[in-house]
Amino acid sequence: MDLDSGFSESGIQQRRRASYRRSRSLLLAVRAANSLRRLMDIGLAVLLLTMMSPLMGPLWIYAHLSGGGIRRLPRLGRWATHFEQYEFDFPGTSAGFALCYLRCLPALLNVLKGEMSLVGPRPVSPEATIIGERTAWKRYDLRPGLLSLWWLRKRANIAYSSEVDLDVEYVETNSLWGDFGIAIRAIPAAFWGGGVSSAPPELKFLGVRIDNLTMGEAAAQIVGLTRSKVPAQICFVNADCVNISFSDGKYKDTLSGARFVLADGIGVRVAGNIFNQHIRENINGTDMLPYLCAATEEAGLSLYLLGGRPGVPEGAAAWMRERYPELRIAGLRHGYFSTDEEPEVIEGIAASCADILLVALGAPRQDKWISAHMHELGVKVGIGVGGLLDFYAGRIPRAPVWMRELGMEWLYRFWQEPRRMWRRYFIGNAIFLYRVIRERVRPQRELNPKEGTVL
Ligand code: UDP
């Protein structure tokens, strides 16, 4: 029946019709996107299987010879239906880089069968399912993926609140374009990413020791240190800091004397990978601050913020007060003071009776400053935090997450301050990499008497 004939529509009817048309076109768009995604999954899976087919036979034989074969892992798929994910099983073989990825090849058959996607939420085993978590069910709206946002963030060392949250974030924001981005960003993450499983508790290269803690652990340790009678110092080191430690003996001593030295940035992470000492999490001060604020608030401790331009510590404090209302900020002060004003700055901090002091004067100055004045400051923990207050005060925007996933935060920083940063990133990183490779090959050259003198 033609609704338009015979009588004019009331406003309500017109609105209903428009809303019906809108939801119908939305539904059609979702269906079209899903079909397109499925078509692309099939096309790419066929392509990958064809390209990898010469390898599949030998891998299958190798898996059987090593006592394995094809493993079937129980998984929950779309709408929480059960399926088995295929993967090569190489028992007794240490998971080298190539094997680690080749192992997943049979899961392309799951993609063809319609049980998985190339990109999607993380495939979870039925035992690991969080039944009570209401939002967790959203992760089953889509087929689980060979690649997931969780895998990417984990490999790229970007902190996330929980695996479920990442899956839900993926489901709520997914698009073909987004999947394409994840696939592209997965390439550098696969090569440079951290390998949590093989990470030692402490790394040492180029004369610098790095404590391999996660952000949660570091925040908990810092809070724990406030119970000690001896004040403790925490430093963050990036490639530039390691370079500085070569020419600045005082800074090198400061790093050796620090209670914890934490890794910051892709340079140190790449160096760790070259030395086969994987960094568990890129815990730069900026990413760690929310963890630290939460832990400090819970423990009833107080913070003092020193550094940045006038107005910057105030801005960072406002950010903290808004999110952590119970957090005590014992005091704050900008970082542009002369040597003559230094005693007054130190007195101010001591009088505040703060437990934890964050110093943002730039490395290595901030770290040497903390070390030199630790016993006058009266605080229990002093942390050098670089440009952290600038980020939280909103003075300098942080690189978008996709850039951080690509390990490109440095490029964003360079873009913001090219004149200051070009030397650090282009010259400094090259020197750092040269030093790392030199130290890496040195022991092998020493073992080989024909090689001649050691560099
Ligand atoms: N800064 C300061 N006083 C100074 C020089 C610098 O408070 O005399 C601050 C500056 O405003 C910035 C921070 O120190 O907030 C240095 O940030 P940067 O990003 O350079 O840190 P880095 O990465 O060099 O450690």
C-alpha cells in the first residue's frame, strides 16, 4: 500500500519513515562492509596460501619429524561459537623469529572456513574467557583475527588497560581502513617488537644497566621505595641518554647509582633486540604517569612537580587533580631558576614534605640535579621525567597512537622541534646504532684471532 496516497503524513510519521530509512541504509552499509571484509579475507588468504605453498610441505614434514604436527587449539569464534584454530607444532624447537610466524600459517585455513579473519579481536580459548565481564561479549561480534590490536600493542610495547578493552575498542571502531592500518603497523612491530617471554629482568649494554620492569611493576616499586629510609632515584634512558653517558662521567655515575633505570624509546628497544635482550615494556615517564598517580593516590602519598615553563607544572597538576581527586600534590615550581635561586628551590621541596619528586629539567641535567641534592630534598623518591609535564599540561601534543605503534614517536617529536631535535635523532641515533653494533660484534671478533685488532 502506498502510504503517501490519499492523506498527508503527520510530522511523527515522517520522522519515523526517515529514521527507518536511516537504519535500513546503515544496516545495508554494515552488511556491505562485512561482505567486502569477507571477500578480502578469502582473497588474501588464498594469495598467502599460494605464496607459502612451497613452504607448507617442508614445514609439515619438519613438524612431524620434531614429534609435532598440526595442533588444534580450542577457540571461541564469532558469537562465541567453538572452533579449532590450526597451527604447526614444533615441540622442542626454540621459537626463532621465522618459526614463530610460520607456525600460524595453517590458521589461514580457518580464515577460508569462515572461522577467523586476517585482522580481528584476539582469538581466545574457552577456558580463558571472562564470563562475568559484561563488555567482554562484544569481542565476539566479529571473527577473531590472525592479527589483533592486542598483538600489535603488545609487540609495540604500548601500555593498554586490559586485553578485553582492546578487543572491545577494536570491535567498536573497526573498519577496513583500520584493518589495513593494523596490518601495515604489524610489519615493523613483528621485526622490532619486544618479546615478553624471553625478557631478562635486567639488561646491560654500552655500559648502562636497564631494569626490565613493566609500567605497573615500576609504579608499584616506586611506591614501595617510599617505605625505605634511604632516598632512591629513578632515571629513564633513551638512545640520546646512552650517548651522553659516553662523554659525561657524572651522568654515567648517576645512572649506575640510580635504584631503577628504565628504558625509554625505540632506540633502546632496538638495541635490546640486537643484543637479544628484549625489553618488556617501553615505560617512558609519560606513559607511566597515570600508573604512578593511581598507585600514589591509593597509597596516600604525595607528589611534587618541578620543571617546565611557568604554568606547565600547574597545568599538569590540574590534569592530575581532575583524574585522581584524592592524589596529594605537595607543591610545584617551574624549572627556570638560576644557581642563586637553587637553595630556595630545594628548601621549598623539603618544606613540602613530598614523598615523590618529579623533575622535568631535561636529561641529563635533571638526573644529575636529583643525584646532587637528593639528601637535601627530603623526598623519598626522585624521578627525572623529561618533557612529561609539557605533555600533560597540553603544551606539547603527544604523537598519535598509530605513530607510537609504528615506533615513530621520535619523528613526531622531530617535527615539533626540528631545530633542537635533528642532531639528537639523526646524528645521535646513528652514533648509538653504530656503538650498539660495534659492541655486539666485538666478542665474536675477540674469539677469532684472524680478525686482527678489536675496535
Ligand atoms: N626545562 C626547565 N628548565 C630549564 C630547561 C628546560 O624546566 O632550564 C624543561 C623544559 O621546559 C621541558 C623539559 O625541561 O619541559 C625538557 O624537556 P625535553 O623534552 O627536552 O626532555 P628530554 O627529552 O631532553 O629529557
